[in-house]
Amino acid sequence: MKIAVMGAGAVGCYYGGMLARAGNEVVLIGRPQHVEAMQRDGLYLDAQTFREHVRVHASTDAAAVRGAKLVLCCVKSTDTAIAANEMGPHLDPEAIVLSLQNGVDNAERLQTQLGREVGAAVVYVATEMAGPGHVKHHGRGELVIGPSKESAQLVALFGEADVRVEVSDNVTGALWRKLVLNCAYNALSAITQLPYGRLVAGDGIERVMRDAVQECLDVAWAEGVTVPGDCWESVQRIAQTMPTQFSSTAQDLARGKRSEIDHLNGYVLHRGEELGVATPVNRVLYSIVKLLEARRAEATT
């Protein structure tokens, strides 16, 4: 199967690399520095259980999605609209399009803009780009998708690539569950520039995280969303299973890039305002990250 990955960052390179390693034809669409490295040497997949160069195609042009039967949209939430505009004219009419992005509304945004069905996938993986064309895997890797006529095919395809996929009747709740985890960790890791294991040991941090989680759940409840499972237990398990991981927001700030905070704590804050739900902890976390973003932007101009 030809598979295109729109957004060859840490998430896109990990899943694209695993699918390519399983024998699929994969094209990764991303920034020039990564594309040039992958065109020259392949993708260096630095996983927990193996390290190897994987043969992939790479391009900076969204037209490279042409002919792909599966398209994974892995761009930052801030770039969703741009990605839709760029790849839309080149999509195969029969292609399966999946959003592997943070936040809860990207699949809906893509679907509206593309005028076609887009599936949502909840991503649980700890990765980072350790250098041009070099993705480092810190832990986990499973996906959650909704039921569809293609879900069995996707479970099999990813399964052959050693990626476990769960099909859930409540993918909206699963997206909110992931949002809760992101709101607990991302901003705090970004503000402190600490990995999860060290972060949770901080004085008073557990209480801050508990309050942020509860605010998210209050907003979800007001939205009519049922968030499955014990979210606090999942928050605790993240630090245990990914102790060395820095949040994607922390990585973005460290590199002077715009983060997805508007689609994480900022999303909870703004939906809370619309629904009449107070979210003071998420407001503070969001506001501090925005200040840090602005300071880094000024430093680079």
C-alpha cells in the first residue's frame, strides 16, 4: 500500500517509519532539513527495541500524497487548515484520511475543509526529532480509532507494523482523555523544561495537575462527552512509562517554535468560557506558555 504522511515530525516519522519497515511504500512530507536527510540516508528510526535506517520516500511538496491509499495527517494543530489546503487537490478519491494530531477537533476541521470523511486517531506515543531525519522513540505507540468500514483493515495494517490499534465506540471520549493528559503535562513541562519523571516530583505539582485534570473533565461533562476510564490513574502512569519524555510543547518552546497550546489548555479555557465552566488553572498554564512563546519570538527577531 502507498501511504503518505503529511507532517514528517516526531509522530509522523515514527508511524511512517514503522509502516515502511513493514514493507509499505511510504512518503513523508515535511520540512527541507528532514526531507534532505531522509532522501540521502533514509529515516533513522531510533526505537526502544531496535535502531535502523528505514527506506522511505520524502518530499517537501504536499502533492506527494497523490496516489496514496492511506493519508496520515500529523501536522501541528496550528497547521491543520494549511495542510488541508495544500493536500486537498491531490488526494485520491478513495484514500482513507486519518488525523493523528493533538486536540479534539482536528478531524472535524479537516473534514469540513476537505469536504470528505476524515477519521480521528488518538495517539499515545513518546517521540522526538533528535536530528534531521532522526526520530527517537521513548515509549508506547498505540492508537485508538473509531469504528468504520476500514477499521479492520487499519487494525491489520498497523498490526503488521507492530503498532497496536484499538477500535472504540467512544473515540470522542478517547480524544478528550488524551486532551486531559496533555493539559496535565504539556504546559508544565514547557514552563519548567523538565521531563515528566522529574516534573511530577516537584513540590505542589500533583495538586496543580489534579486541578487541571478536574477542570478538563468539568468542561467535557458540560459538552456532553463521557471520558472513559480513570483519568488521574492515566496521568500518573504517563510519568511512570515515559519518565524521560519532554512534552511536545516543551520541545516547541525550546526550539523557538509556536506550540499547540491554543488547542490544549487554551481549548479547555475557551470552551469553558463558552459553557460557563471556570478553568482557572488551565487559564494560568495557557497564559504563561503564551508569554514564553512571545518572549522567544521576540528573541529571534
